[in-house]
Amino acid sequence: MSCCENNEGKKEVCSSEGKKGCRGKGLVIFLLLVSIFTSIGTGYYLKSSIASTVMESYLSNEYQKAGSKENYDLLAKAQRLQMEDQIPQIKQFIASKEGGKPSTDSTSSGSETAPAVKTLTQDDIAAIKKTAYIEGNKDAIITLVEYSDLECPFCIRQFTEGTIKKAQEKFGDRVNSIFKNFRGVPHENSEAEANALLCAGELGGTDKYVAYYTAIFTRSKWGNGTGFSKDALLPLAKELKLDGKKFQACMDSKENITRFDAETAEGQKMGVQGTPGTVVINNQTGEYELIAGAYPVSEFERVINKLLGVK
């Protein structure tokens, strides 16, 4: 005879079969618990596995769209830097809506005044336009000066979205535009392309200049600074009916590198720190405002209307 406990904790007499029954019940409970914990663990593993698979698939797709993981990482970093650059503007916009002052990271003296309107003299404006290739009505009230990098992904996006063109179409003869080169992120092919673009303008004027940068942006592969091959610069010039020998000689002289640096310095004086940076100028009053980044056309319309005095 042997004993086991009943539900009340009291010992009772059990037969050998009863002892086996007690052990059998314990085994069933043990196996049930093992099954439950196994199910929970398996479910957690499956969920984690599925989530991991989905994330890997998403990232793989994003890498493919960017051309490579390196390109994706570069774009992400550029986007972050661009957003950081825009934070002061965002703060100012929010403050204007709330009727308060934008917060800043600098120490306040307690006697802040509204920032002075930024203006250029007529000599300044003339200097900007002196060697520029102006697109549209040369006597327009407003000029959009776009400081750009032919390998910058955000510049390419601004071009492909047709932002500058849409703004010109919206305002007609009241707005013209100028495309200038700017040293931003040191992309591998940027200097060679800027040199080639300036040579195209030197040999063929505004029409060839515009056609040349349009072709580069249109055909760019978004390739981490090599979206448009250096080997394609001369063939593109010939395609646009420019004299190949003169174009190559111009490229080899690298005289336009000085102009590239001058255009960069010019943009920096007006606050351009990265690309694209578009300076919107009222040619009559000299007032101007910088649009730092690839904003939608609505932002360009807002700034243009502001400088035109339209409410």
C-alpha cells in the first residue's frame, strides 16, 4: 500500500494503480506546461523572425532604390543634416503662428528686436547677374538664384520635381532664374561637372548651359557622387553640337574652377550652407530670402509673394 494526497492535502490509502494514477496526472500537467511555454516561445520567435524578415525586405528595397546601401546611408545623413539646417526656420514659423518669439540656443540679452530685413545693393545684384545665365525674362522683378551641386541628391530631386520651372510658370514674366554651382558635400564628380557646365556656357551661351545641366540631372544615376560619369562630359558636349576640341581645351585649362569657387563664395555671403540653396531676390528693392533645401513649390510661392508684397 502507498499513499498520495487528495485535493484537501490529506493522505489517503491508494492502491498501486492509484499511485500510478497520481504520477500520471503529474506527468500530464508537466507536459501541458511544457507545451504552453513552448508555444509562447515559438510564437515570440516567429513574431521576431517575421518582423526581422519584413525589415530586411524593406531595407533591401530602399537600398535598391538608392542604388546601394552606401548611397542609402549617405542620403539618410544628408537628409538629417538638411533637417538640422531647417530647424531655425521651423521654429520661427511656429513662433509666428503662435504670436511669440522663436526659441534659440544662444543666450538672450532680454532686449531682442526683430531681425533686420536682408537687402542687396543694386551693385550687388548686378555682380550676381554679370556672368550668370539668366533663364526667362531678364527684366523680371524676382530672380531665383539656385546654388546647386550636380551630384547632390536633393538638387536632383528639386530638378526632377520641376520646382523652379513651376514657380516661373506660376508668376510668368515676373520671375526669372539663374543656376549656379556650389561646393557642398565633396562629391567625387562635382568639380569636373561644374567645370564642364561652365565650359558649355562659355562656348554656347545660355541655351547650351541650360541644356547641359538639364541633361546631367536627367541622366544621373544617383551614384554617390558619380551619378553622371566624367567620361560622358565630352560626349554630351558633342551631342549638344558644341565644338569638341574647344570644349576639351576649356576643360583641361580648369580656368572655370576659379569661377566655381567664386559662385560658392557668393552664395555663402547670402547664407547658403548646403545644396540646394535658392536665394529669392526682389531686383527693385534688393530684399532677399534664402530657401535652404528642396522645399515644395508652395514654399517658393510663399516667399515670392512675400517679396512682391502680395498678402
